[in-house]
Amino acid sequence: MIDIALKIALACVALAMLLNLWSLLKGPTAPDRILALDTMVINAIAFIMLFGIFADTTVFFEAALLMAMVGFVSTVAYTKFLLRGDIVE
């Protein structure tokens, strides 16, 4: 039963990632694209976590944690670049 639920959840997250990709490519403004990219990172983290549960291994959880940290820092840096034009002050 859990295998079926995991497969359905993986399919839903994959569909969400495709819709985020469409929003990333067709976003009318740069802030919309940043938001789409941040949401795609969150969906990728969910996909990695679900795949880790499906594969019954803990390696993917560490990868998801690293991706969460890098995703947060990259979103903040890109937003700061758009607002000020420079990342490092």
C-alpha cells in the first residue's frame, strides 16, 4: 500500500516540477522567476525525500538537507542581486 502512495506522490511532485519549469520559463518578471525557482527547489527536495523513502536508504535525506541549504542561500543571493545589483557589500 505504501508503494502505491509513494508512486502517486512522486508523480504529483514531478508534475509540480514541470509546472514550475513552465512558470520559470514564461514568468513575466524576474521576481516571478525567482519564486518559481525557489518553489522548484522545494519540490526537488520533496522528490528526493520521497525517493529516499521509496529506496529505503538514508543517503537521500542528507542530499535533501544539503539541497535545502544551497537553495535558500541561492534564493537570497539572487534576490539581493536583483534589488541592489551587487551580492557582496
